[in-house]
Amino acid sequence: MPFFALMLLAVVQVGLLVRTRVLVTHSAREAVRVAAVGANDGEVRSAAMAAADLHPGRLVVEVRRANGKATVRLRYTDPTDVPLVGPLVGDAVFEARATMRLE
């Protein structure tokens, strides 16, 4: 029975990590949309945070505009805090990049 409980906790942790990966990708897409219409970097960061439920202290947003394109790169560190399994895995770092033509 303890083995099955541990496996269930591992599945929960993997599910949470997959959810975070999707949220980071979605945030990058939303942030680059805002950057493409000429918003400043602060507004781009706000758009990234508003797009998903991400902790602002763990989110790094880089904005670059060059050659008629806007590129946003997000880096998010997600703690693995599921009991028993989380400390074995360590914190996960997710990165997402999105590029869009400037309008």
C-alpha cells in the first residue's frame, strides 16, 4: 500500500508540472501579443502575469524588439512541493519563448 501511495503522489506532482508548463507557454503567447502592439516592458510583464496564475517573484520576463519582430522569453521556477515526492525531484525551471511581428 505505501508503494501505491507514493506512486499516486508522483502522478500528482507530474500533473502539476505539466500544468505549469502549459501556463508558462500561454503566458509567453499573451505577453508577445502585448509587446507586438508597442506596449512597454512593464505592460508586457503585467500581461504575462495576468494570463496565468504564476507567482510574480519566480517569473523572469525578457522582451526584445529587433528586425520588425518582438520576442518574449519567460523563465519560471516552480517549486515541487508535493509531500514525499517533491523534495526528491527539486525545483523545476520552465522556459517559453514566443515571437510575433511588430504592428
